Amino acid sequence: MSGEFLSPEWFARLDAAAAGAAPPYRGPGLVVEVRVVGGDDGPLTYHVVLEDGAPLAYRVGPADGEADASYDQTWEDAAAQAVGRYDPAVGFMQGTLKVKGSSRPLFELFRLWADPAHREALVRLGLEAGLGA
């Protein structure tokens, strides 16, 4: 059951945790859109905004305008990512995660997601949502 995980409130907490945890992004402005499928409430779309000098910004819903890159993810993979059991960069390298658009924005996002402070904040929120480790 998806419960609170991936709710607007969960994303607001993730956004605040990311702002306080990881170093800011350095580079051109980018937007990566993720569509999570297979949850109890049907498909869910969120996007991550990367702006020069700013922390990652998580937003519920599709990107305003066209995203620089996007990919689909199962609810199970999203939940596993939230507790540190799945790395989407590995899925991309193995060919199980297919990107639409340019791969560079995805690599930038994966690099920031790999930051230990960001991973720790994400895992804490995943465990608080009852996903287990």
C-alpha cells in the first residue's frame, strides 16, 4: 500500500530535507520528470528542478513546459529507492530504466542523488513513511 509515501506532504518534506542536506547544483537549469506507476492511487508524476546555485527542488505534478528528460519508474522501485535498496543510475546502466529526452539531465540528477547527505535524508523519509529497510 502506498499510504503517505509520494503524497504532496511527503514531497514537501523531501524538498525541505534536500534543501538542507545536499550541496547546491552547479550548472545550467534542468528539469527531470518522473512518472511512478503501479501505486494504489494510480500513476503519479513529479519533477525535479535543478537550478544553478540552488538545492534540488521537488514538485508534484508534471513539469511546467517540456522536461529536459523523463523516465517511468514502478512504485516498487520508487519505494526501494526511498530506503536505499534501488539506485536508478544502476537501472539506467543495466537498461531497465529508459530515459526520454537527453541523458545529461538524468546524469546530473543521479550525481546529486548519490550525495551521502541527500541519500540519508531520503532514506529517513522513506523509513518514516513505513517503507522498511
